[in-house]
Amino acid sequence: MTQARETCYRCHKPRPLCLCARTQRVANRTRVLIVQHRRERFHPVGTARLARLGLSAVELLEAAGSVPRPELPEDTALLYPAPDAQDLESLAPDQRPSCLLVLDGTWHHARRLYLDNPWLQGLRAVRLTPQQPSRYRIRRQARAEHLSTIESIVAALRLLEPDTPGLERLLESFDSMVTDQQAYMLDPASQPRRQRRRPRAARAVPSRLLE
């Protein structure tokens, strides 16, 4: 039997790894809508929770397969490397979206969400051109230039609203989450304890069976 660990019900992390106190909220102007694959919700090193804690204008929609299209501004852009995606850095100020939609999950799950929801394919797609590899040391990326969800959101907001203060603090929270998670995984004392089952007492044989 495994002894349950105390968990923060806001960020869904074990109490020693709680993100709430270390994450300060950023007053972003661009609305961020995260469409999260269902399997990502309780992933121990998922980063969408950092966006939920650290951004003032953010929403999360959980999905698995097809989901109804939410109400979106006409200028909404999907952050996804579709074949016709525009480089976000090349957009003129009057072309910048007021709402940015981000897919959260593994690259396989993100692609499935994109293919299973035609309304996503109908949105204007934008992409990033990262100059540095991901800092996500505890989760394998398909390519070095692929970023985690929180890294992608911060990189996009830096381009869309470069004057917004506090974005770097979100990456600092991300770095500390990664470092603490690595240490936590290597510490035997932090792992759930398995309680030994007590041996059951032998039951008495009914006397009639002994006759």
C-alpha cells in the first residue's frame, strides 16, 4: 500500500514543490487561451500550471479529441508551427493578435488536437523562431528548438507586449521548478512510502471439517 503525499490543490504539486508562493502574477494584456490535452492535466512536470498561476489574462480549456469552439476574437492567432504559420516576430503592431491560443501537451498530443479540431486549423497560425534550446531539462523534447508551454507563452508575450514587466520572473519560477523536481526525484526520502501489509491471522478451521 502506498502512503499518499500531501498535495497543493491549487497547483497540483507535492507540498515541497508547491509553485504558488514562488510565482508572481504578470498583468499581460494579450489574452492567452490554453487548450490542454486531458493527459497533461496532472503531469508532474507540466508547465501550463505556471501560466495559470502567473498570468492575469489566461484561460485553460481541457480537451481530448474534438471540443466545441469557444468564443474568440476575430484576430485570434494559434501558436502552432503549421505550414502556413507566420513568424510572430515579423508581425507589424497592427497585425498582433489580442488573443493567443496555445496547445498544451506532448508534440504528438498537440498535433492530435490540431487535426481533431478543424476550427483550430481555421485560425491564423503563428510560430516562434527560438534562438536558444529549451531549458526544460527534465522532459525530452522532440527537437532542441521545441519549447515547453510556459517558455512558448513567455517568448510570444515578449514579442507581442515587450513593455510588460515580470515575464522573466515566470521563467525564473520555471527554472526553479525544474531544479527542485530534479532534486526531488533523486531524493529517496521524498518518494511515496509503501506500507507493509500485516500478515493475516490464520482462520480457524470449522470443527465439523475436522470430524
